[in-house]
Amino acid sequence: MSEPPSESPSPGSTPAPVRSLRRIALIVAVATALSKLAGLVRQQAIAAAFGVGAAYDAYNYAYVLPGFLLILLGGINGPFHSAMVSALARRPRQEGAHVLAAINTVVGAGLIAVTLLLFVAADPLIDLVGPGLDAERHAIAVLQLRWMAPMALFAGLIGLGFGALNAADEFWLPSVSPLLSSVAVIAGIGILWLHLGSAIALPQYAVLGGAVLAGTTLLGAVFQWLIQLPALAKQGLHKFQLVWDWKHPGVQEVLRVMGPATLSSGMLQINVFTDLFFASGIVGAAAGLGYANLLVQTPLGLLSNALLVPLLPVYARLTAPQDRPELIARIRQGLMLSNASMLPLGALMVALAGPIVALIYERGAFNASAAALVGGLLMAYGVGMPAYLGRDVLVRVFYALGDGTTPFRFSMAGIGLNALFDWLLVGGPTPWGLQLPAFNFGAPGLVLATVAVNVITCLGLLLALQHRLGGLPLAVWGRDSLLLLLAALAAGGVSFALAEWIAWPTHLIGLLLQCGICAAAGLLLYGGIASWVRVPEATQICRQLGGQILRRLPFRR
């Protein structure tokens, strides 16, 4: 990849050196991989300790609001992060420090109020999110929500601070910081296990286990905020003071992008509320969704951060009319790299769902019944992986163009569609008091409903962007995406056939061999087909991976 063009620095500015996209992507990928690995270990610890029991099932309802704020406001590529990158990437460092302090002051005041609301209204909020919960799960969820309420404040501060660091070309710390949250939860479960042993999964300890999950989750968020402070000070971006300055142009720009972007992402979270509303009548469904979502988010988050974090500043620097051809080329790069990586991974998730879940989770309190539930959900998630990342690429282009309204409108439309698809695919009631059993997919239907909404949103955003930029080569992009889809289907078919036709051992090593060999065979076939049909981005990925493998072979010098 070539280096992105940069603007001339403003007088008095001290811009950080512009690094190549490839180097930035590598830094983000390594940091994110460490965070995702820690997240996977955290989820394995939760699965072994609690399975799909009351402590973790309730946690998924309690976490939905504070967790939504942590992901929405504090997450890499979230609206707070994106707004700060878009606004500060073109501003001098001293001005950036003033903007960050002013935004921290305004946002912090609002989020303190949100924290108090979550604490006081925890009971009715759990009623709203999980109306079908039994009394025990409801009580545990209320307790957990009150423990995690302060995450609202820390989420905003985390997102703003890490956005400012990314704008200063500091990528390692923001991407690796979620590791601290996982370590806190793992340590908490470990201490509880030392005191209770295998009795940790017994019903009488569900309240205690739930409190440990919630308390350590809050502690992890605090650690994520604290770790950014020295880095901000080193970059000259942090002022330890309250600044009330609504009229500063930088503050206005951040708020202009942040407002619609937050509402847009918030509309997506309403879809999560809708899913949990339907899931509350299916015992263990919320816990199953949490386990399956982690398996998808591990590779998805890794590739999303490696792709979007370096591209977002590039999009923000290519908004001038004379840069339009380069912007379109970069949009294609983002979308096709997304498809080239997500399509085969999604196919493998569908083909190898059973062995993957058994390998990662099936031990301790996580039994075969739980594995079957999570396996079905993982297959549904695999179908939608390309749409998840493709939507995020397009949304970030609109943010870079200073347009948070268009994604917001599509998110609003998606709420109604998600409720409709949930109703259809989970078997909702009809006006005559009947169900629609032909469409009842159970818990996987909730995921398939979200997949359908994401696909429709992707297509809508792409057409809106074509109109905004005066035309895009959609026919060429569509042809190349179709070729990659066919290659991914062939890869998934081969992986599934190998997994089913060979009598693999059922112990841990056997599962590891089954997943590894079948996935490797599928990926090799995918790489061969993708290179043969000459899709440039897929060929680039195959060559880079192949070159790295060859350089590590023992006979190479």
C-alpha cells in the first residue's frame, strides 16, 4: 500500500509523521490480536465457571446498557473515536488538547447523569430489556447493572482519549487496552474459583458469581481509562482541567459528527434490545448469544481494527474535490479487503461451527447441550460476517465526509426491519393469536434477522455514497465480490466435507486437528481460486501471507 497524502501542517503545529498503511495495520493487528486472545481466554473462563447458568445469563441482560456505552462511546471505530479522529487529524497539537478538554467536560457532565440514571432505574430497565426473565435472573441482573453503571462515564472518556491518540498517529495503546478489561475479569473468576472450586457453578453461588463478573468488568473499564492518561500527556493532548468552550470550531466539528453518529450507532443497539426481548423467553439464549458473538468478534474485531483504524484518517484527508479519484480507490480498497477476508471466514464459521464450539468452550459447566445452542448461533453469525464489516467501512466513509446523518437514517429504518425479521424468524404472534412455526428458527433466528438488516443497510449506504460522490464503479465491485463469494462457498464445502467424512478423535487434540486441517484446506482452496480469478485485493492478501510463510520455512535463508 502506498502512503496516504497528508495536508500541509498548520502554523505552529507539530504533526506526527505519517506512517504507511501497512505499518499501521500491522501495529493495530498485533495489538488487537493480543486483546482478542485475552477476550477469548476470558470467555473460556466464564464458560467453564458458569456455563449458560443464571450468573452469566443475567449478566448479558445487565451488560447490555453499560456494555453498549463502552462499545459505542469507548470502542475503537465508535462514534466518539471516529469524531475525534476526523476533527483532530487536521489540527495542531495544542489546539487538539483544548478541543479534547472541552469535549471531555461536556460529555463527562452528561455521562455522570446517565450513570445515576442507570443506578437508580436498574430494576425497570432490566424489566424492559428482559421481560421474560425469572425472578432469580432478574434480581441478579439488577445487582449487576448497578455495579456496572459507572461504566457510562468511563466509556465516553476512553473513546475520546483514544480517538485523540489515533489522530496523533498513536495506534498501539488504544488497540491493546481492552486486554486490561479481560485480565480483570479472568483474575476475578480465578480468585472466586480458588475460594469455591467446582462449586462455583452451583445455583446458591449465582449471586456472588454475578457480582464478581460485574465488579471486575467495571474495574477493567477504569484500567482502560487510566492507561491512556500518560500517553495523552506525552503527546501534549491532555489538560487536567474543566474547559467550557462550546463555540470553538473544533468542538463544533466534533459535536456535529458525534451527535448523529452516536444516535446512528445507538439505533443499532436498539436492535440488540429487540433481540434480547425475544430471547428472554428462550432459556439460555442470551448466554448463547454472548458466547457465539465472542467467537465472531475475535476475528472480526481484529480485521476491523487493522482495516478501519488506518483507513479512517486517510478518508478524512481525501475529502477535497481534487482527491475524489483517490478517495474512490481507497473506498474500493476498504470494501474489497473486507470481502476478501470476511467471506472465507464466514464460510468456515458455518462449515466448522460444531467442532469450533466444542474446541473452545466444551468443558466444565459448558456441556453438550450448551455447545449445540452456541453452534447453531455461530452458523447464523457466520452467514453475516461480510455484511458486518462492509457496513462499518461505508459508515466510516460518511463520517470522514462530515456526514453522520445518512448512517443515522439507515439505522432508524433498520430498527423497524429488525423487529419485523425477529417477529418472523423467531415465530412471533399473529393478529389471530397464532404463531408462524414455519419461520421459527429459535435463537439463531435472532442473528439471521440482524444479518438481513445489515445486508439491506450495506446496499442502501452504497447507493447513497454513489449518489454523494457522483458515481462509483459498482458493477466491477459487484463482479469481484461475487467471484470471492463463489470461492468462499467452495472453501466452506471442502472444509465441511473433510470435517464430516473423516472420523476425527473427540478429545482436545483431535478437535484441534479437525478445526486446523479442515480450515487450512478450505483457505488454501479459497486462496487458489481467488488468485486464479484475479481479484487484486485477494491476490495481494494471498501473496503477503504466502511470502510470510515462505520466509519462516527452515530451508529458507
